[in-house]
Amino acid sequence: MNAINPQVHGIFDPATWTVTYVVYEKEGGPCAIIDSVLDYDPKSGRTRTGSADKVIAFVREKELRVEWILETHAHADHITAAPYLKQELGGRTAIGDHITTVQKVFKGIFNLEQAFTTDGRQFDHLMKDDEQFAIGNLTGRVMYVPGHTPACVAYQIGDAVFVGDTLFMPDVGTARCDFPGGDAKNLYRSIGKILSLPPETRLFMCHDYPPDSRAVKFESTVAEQRRANIHVHDGISEEQFVEMRTKRDATLEMPVLILPSVQVNIRAGEMPPKDENGVAYLKIPVNAL
Ligand SMILES: [Fe+2]
């Protein structure tokens, strides 16, 4: 890895508790956008771009050139704004190459059209484990970190790691592992990979669900997580973690937007093909999830 460390700007979406990151070396240079949000109102089925427009405004203010529009995984709690950002700002979309596994599983669950291919071609690029990529002078590296989903990746860019849904802030803990293809044992091992990085490594969460006692925060360090993460601080064994995670996941409701989100996100954020009346429809599988 080269030694250049990025500037990181996080934009928090209070509707989905998601943080979108803009990562860049300097104003006027190239950047990457990680985990964007397309606003979606499940009551009306209407999308809006307020959250993504904040990202666009920042990119324009800093005169950044978008090289990458990255996803850490196919999110189950919000729809990605990747196609809208690409249309407005340019850049190439990418996700971890195990997305094909997720596409196969959900093509079945949603009984998607034959023409929906499960080879990941909806994305401009599929990132392999340990693959390196450039954002101008910055070097990124892909870390395959399955567990929350079988396709999760984290992006290490300089001294910063965008951890996706692995770790949350230390007082919140870790991501759930009970979606199709999730696995608590894998999540423990993936988190172990992240927490074996140098202690001063900056970690950026994909979400924050702050307790009432504090404001939203989404930056931590390896040292802080190893010392204080309520689920995986140093000394917690794999067995202890899996038992805690499994018990806890059994108590969690499905995210409100899981059904719309997943079927759009496995299409890299495109809506399904329109019906003959010109309207795109999302499906709700009854008693299947
Ligand atoms: Fe997620």
C-alpha cells in the first residue's frame, strides 16, 4: 500500500441510518463514493434523490471527479443511488464479486425474469478479494469480509477502511447475520481480519444506530474497537460471538425496506424492467422470507 491517506467526508442519512462516504486525496482531484442512498417511501412506492443530491453537492463544491461508485454489499435497508450518481457525476460502479451468489439466491426468492443474469454484469466492475484499485494517487485494496451477507467487502484506502456491515460503533457492536447466506462464524473471522490491521487504522462504519445518550458517530479505530466493541472486543471467542449473535438475531425484525432494497440492489440500483403499461413494479414474496 502506498502511504497517501485520504480525506473522508461522511454524509449521514437519518431515514436509513446509513453513511455515504466521499473519499479523495485533494480538492479538484479524483474521488470514490461508497454506499449511497436513494430515498424510497414504502407507503407510496416513490423514490427521491435528496440524500444523493447532498453527495452530488459535496462532490461539485470540492470539484471532485468521480472514478468509482462502490458498494460494500447488496444492502437490505436502503436502495443504492449508484445509477443516479453515475448519470450525474460519471464513474464506474463496483461491488464484491460474490454478489453473484446473492443474485442467484434472490433471483429464486423473487422469481425474477429469465433475462436477469446472475453473473454480476449489472455492475461495471466486480472486485476480487485483495484486488487493488486506484483513485488517482490513492491506492485502494479490497477485503472480502463475508458474514452479514456472503458477498460483503470492505475497502481499505490508505489508512482508512470502509467496513460496510461488519462492525458498528463500539457501543452498538456488530451487524446481524440472519439474512439469506449470512453466517456469524464468517462474520467473526472477517472482523478478525479488519482488527488485525495496525491499531491506528481509521474505521468508517456503514451505519450508526446511536443510543439516546450520544450523537451520531461513524468513525472509530482498530484500537478502539479491540478495546471496547461490546460484541467483539479482545478476549471474545468465536464460540461466544456466534452464540451471542445467533440469540440476538432471533429477536430482530426484518428491516422495513428489505424487500424493495434487495431486489433493486442486486440490479446495481436499476429498477426492474417496466411492464407494458410503462410502470416498473417491485415484488413482495408472500411467506417466502
Ligand atoms: Fe447491510
